[in-house]
Amino acid sequence: MRSLKLLALASAASLVAAGVHAATPETTWAYSAKTGVGASYEVYVDGAYKPGGKTGAVSKVWFSIADGILTETMYGMIHEAQVKQMRVAVQTATGLAVEGADTTSKTEYLHVDAAGRPLSPAYRIITTDKQGRFVIEKHIFTDPDRDALFVRVIVKALKGPVTPTLVLEPHMANTGGGDTGAASNAALTAFEGRDFLSLKGSRPFARASASALKDNDAIAGLKATTVSAKGAIVLTGQMPAVAKEATYDFVIGFGRNAKAAGSAASASLKTGYREVLARFNGEGDRVGWEDYLASLTELPRLRAASEDGGKLVQASALMLKVQEDRTHAGALIASLSNPWGDSVDATKSSTGYKAVWPRDFYQCAMALAALGDRETPLAAFRYLPTVQVGPKTPGNKGDGGWFLQKSHVDGTPEWVGVQLDQTAMPIMLGWKLWKLGWLPEAELKAYYGRMLKPAADFLVKGGKVDLGWNHATITPPFTQQERWEEQGGYSPSTTAAVIAGLVVAGDIAEAAGDEAGADLYRKTADDYSNKVEARTVTTKGAFGDGHYYLRLNGDQDPDNKSKVEARNGQAAVPEDQMLDAGFLELVRYGVRRADDPAIVATLPKLDDQAMEDLYRVRYDFTFPGVEGTFPGWRRYGVDGYGEDVKTGANYGADGRMRPGQRGRVWPIFTGERGHYALALAGLSGRPDPAALKRIRDTFVRAMELFANEGLLIPEQVWDGVGADSPHGYTRGKGTDSATPLAWSHAEYVKLLRSVSDGQVWDSYAPVKARFAR
């Protein structure tokens, strides 16, 4: 992931090459280091989201929180943002203060159990004025019976009366322009096309305005006297002055017309704070998030395997389920965020990470299965034909069987690169669900002909692609893009998934009566396995004794030092100067033993912290008040998918790729290394208790420490290298890249399941029996 954001920036990049810099966007998205995301829990009806189940009507609203304020809020499909952010601006006797810029913040869960573990993604956000003049407490959650977001605001004046005002920035229809807004004492409204919102309060506003956004400065809207506006707009609603303390309830209702949006807001306010929250939580005989957590049969033992009493795993269960679309059941996205959103142009529609990547999707489905959720992984598997390329894929004129690189949850293609691991993983998921006894064999056989055989055939034969910009001929196991979506070649991590996918495809083919297919898939897996080292292990590398796995090899010779394609502002380097941990996927899936000589030879180079920073991958962390050091790894050496080391600028800010950009440490890899340590400790049987304790104390604990105060795990954490960001990052905590990353939570959950089981959760027995005995 995900630096093919470059494709979206291609036009801007061409201007830069000509010496012309892109202009600062008229309006942007919000800060992406979320401390909270939420949505209601909805029960499937016959494996789909529709009314009539135990949770009644299906609410299709998601929200996020960053820097103490409400940020991107979606309605409709999960990527369809309607709000950029909503802040409270407070006029005091000594001047104006605005949440975010002038306050500190704290995020807490509103509904927790006796051990302090979250029971729902409802939040208490406390923002405190840096000058000590006021405190604002907000309670944020959705109405599970309506398309509405409930926000309680409690204002406490500490040094004399204050006057608070809501400042709402709509981004209707997933863009920051083209909106039409209006304001009155009764409501703030906005719409674009078929998307409408209405913000109403428990009491009228003292003053309201609607104005055009100028210079991306929403606070200027506080001075506006207009009550209607078009384009990029700002809506404000002033509350009565507060002498000591006052509580206000607000609801943002959404709908496909003005009446529906207004009715949703009014009905939610009428139902009232206590009842809406109780329904959201699932308190008493109501069905909500408490019921979902109670349905997770493996959650108790995963809590026991944690180092924090189960807080993060319980939050992870909520995060994984929240980040599923509520129209397309089983559509699991990568993150409810726009990476580096506060510098991303919002005048054009963008999904950011609110989209389906089959790789991230697989990780999430496997983690939900590890928790004992039997329904969502099945819905996910049944969803997969939506994103498989075939005759019905819009614009496709080439061979099918492979899965889209990135798509909207309705299957609309967004990025069309071919990543062979993303074609293997749906087969692996199907096999796993079959062996768990959750996917009936008759259904598996039906999906074999419909989806799995075309995928396996593509892994064997490849084909001619003809979709969008892509007209490549794919010859497996050479992949057009490896798992970080940036370059093509022979990739150890991709090849590991392809081999595993083909071996389990052999089992499925055999069950379906396709003996010829089973034989072909297994023989092809054997061939790919026999050539792994010859294609991806160098013996003449630049580091150490020269013997190690390459991240990527663009040809059949791993010793010829051919250059890897330049990406993300970084210059091209010889293949032997780009290390990553992708080779460990060979052990995870069972393609190689943990003590395989090439595996063992590579680890010291990967872990060399004396290496020049450009090429270095491992960084260790300490945390205040916590004994010990904890390991983290970058995606790979020479990674440019991160902030600029010289200026602290966001990745891709103003549409520019900067040579100083540098990818940071990803918590995912701490989990992956923990899985490797478990596989190594279990070579002779179940790991002994001492080995399991070391894994928990090192890798499980590290992932818990990387999480933020909202118990969300980022995509990247700050490693302290180079100039600090304007956001003032803390070493070991999330950057503006993307939080929460669903894959990060999935890796943590799977590590707990693996530790609890004493064996790697997503290892594949027939693969291990064939190659890693």
C-alpha cells in the first residue's frame, strides 16, 4: 500500500517536471491520525444488510474523530463522505479559541466493561482550552435506527462566560465543492445531488450563518451574516452564552432528500440521548455492539493472550467490524481515513483508504475468523465475485480471473494493477472457511467453478490484461505489482501467497472432482517453490556476507544488481540494496521452514540498525514508564511513502513527490515478526511457555504500545528520523498516514490467536506438509 496514489497525482507530477508547482487545494480533507471511528452494529438478514432483522432498520452512517474534533463523516456507501469536520469555536473574554488549534484533547470510550475494555465505538472526547478558559466534552455515536449522527456537547466555562459556536464544513457527495447550504435558528442544511444533511439541536441556535469557504479558512465563517451559500461552504450555529455549564444535544440527519434528512435528525432528537445510546450499545434486551462482542467465541482466550487485559483486542474487534460497508455485506475496507488528508485536495472525489483491496480484505476476514465471528468472513467470501475481473467488469476486454487492485465497495474499479497475491488470497480464505466447517462443501464447489478456478488458472497461466490503462501480459509468478503496489518482479511475499493459493486450490479442485486441475495447480506450486531461491536470493549482495532475500527481482538473476524502479521521490537503487521482511511470508504460509538457511541468513541484514538510514529497516522503540525496548520495521529500505525528512511536509503535499520523503515504521511488521518467532519456537512441536511469554512480552506488547489513546493502531508510527511534522508527532505513535489501519488491527488479532493456539493462525497445513516438513 498505497503509493500508487501517484497515479492520481500524475497530472500534478507532470507539471512539477515542467517546473510548475501545483496550487494549494481550495479545500482539503481532515487530519488522518484518528483516535476514534464508529458506526452502528447491524445484524445480517440472510447474509445481507436489509431491514427486518433484530437491529431493525440499517443505519448507513460512519464517523471519525481526530485532534479532539469530529472529522470525516460518511453516509450511503462507506466511502461517501458528507462532512469534512465539525468543531466548536468559543468566544471568551480574552479572545476566540477553536477546538484543535487552541485545545488539547483526550479520547475515551463512552461504554466500557468493569475492566475498562470498550463495549461499543461510542466516544467521550474532552477538549481543554490551552489557556484554561473552558472545557468541552462531546459524546459521539450514531443512531442505529436512522441515518443520523448524535453529538452531545457539554460546555464548561472556567474563567467567566463563554459563547460556543458549531462550525460545520460539509463535503457533500464526497467533495469539498458544489454544495448548497442554508442556515436558520432551527437547522443547518446542505446538499449536493442526491445527498442531503440537516443538523438540528435540542434548542434553537442563537445565531446561524452559511457562507463560502475562503482560503480554506472555515473560522472566517464566524463573521458571516449570510444564511445561504454555494460551492465550498461553511455552516455555523451559535449556542447561547454559557456562564458555568450547559449541555446541548445535536443530531446530523442524512437522507436522499431534504425531508428525509430533517426527519432523521428530528426523530433521533425525539428518541433522546439515553435511548439512542442504549440502542447503539445493545444494553439490556436491545441488540447492539454488546451482542456482537458476546458472539465472538474466541475473544475471551484472545483477551487472556494479550498484555493489556484485552483492551486493544476488544477495540480491534470493533474496528474490524465498523469498517465494513452496510450496503454490500462483507465489503471490508482498508481504513476510514484519507492518508495525509489535511493536504489532500478535496475538490475531486477520492476514496482514500475507504475502499477494497483484496489483500487487506483477506487479512481482516482472517482476523474476524480468528475472533470466532462466523458470519462476517462468510459474507466477505461471498462478496469477492464483486471485485473479480471477468466479462462483467466495466471496461474489461482482457483475460479475467484476477482480482481488482482497488475498488469501490460496489465493485467499481478504481486501480487496475495486477497483484498476484490478491488473486491467491481469496482462494486461501475459501479453503480456510471450508476447513473450519463454516463454508459448506456444496457451496465451496459452486464457488470453485464460479470464482476459484478462474483465479487459480490465472496464477498458473497469467494472461493478457486489457482494463483501463493496463495492457500488460502477466506471466506468473512475476507480478506486475508486489504487496506495496509500487514495482513489478519476482517477490518473495507475493510468491509465498501464490504457492499457498495453488496448493489449497488443488485441495478444492479435488473436492470438486477436477483431478486435472488439482494436478496442474500442485505441480505449478512445486515449480514456483523450486525456483524461489534462484529468483529471489542473492549471494553477492551489498550487505553483510552478501547472502539474503531481495525485496524484489525484476529478472531471473538475483545477483546482477539491476535497478528497482524509482518510486515516491526516491531514486532507483540496485535490487540488492532494498531489503524488506516479505520473505517471512514464506514461513507464515508454510512454504519454508523457519530455520531454512536463506531465511536465517537474511534476518541479520534486515535487523542491522547500524545501516545507513536510507537502507535501514529496523528501529527499536522505548515508551515512557514501560520497561524494555520494542522492535519495529519499515516496509523496506529506500521507502519514500512518508513525510519529508528535511521539511516535515506530508507525503505528496501539493501534488509533489519530494526526494526527502521517507516511509516510517509500520506496526504490521512487528506482528509479522512475532508470527515468525512463533513458527521458529514451534519447529519441534508446541512452543514452550517461556517462548510464548517472550513473544507476548516483545511483539504483542509492542503492538499494544503503538496504539493511540483511542486504542487504534496506525499504518505508520513516527520513528524520529528527520524534521518533525507540524503536528508534533510522538516517537512510536501514529503519523498522518492512516489510523486506524484495518490490517494493523487484523495482524494484532491474528498474533493473539496464534499465541493462544501455539501455532500460526494463517499457516496452511497442506502447504507446510508439501514444502516445509
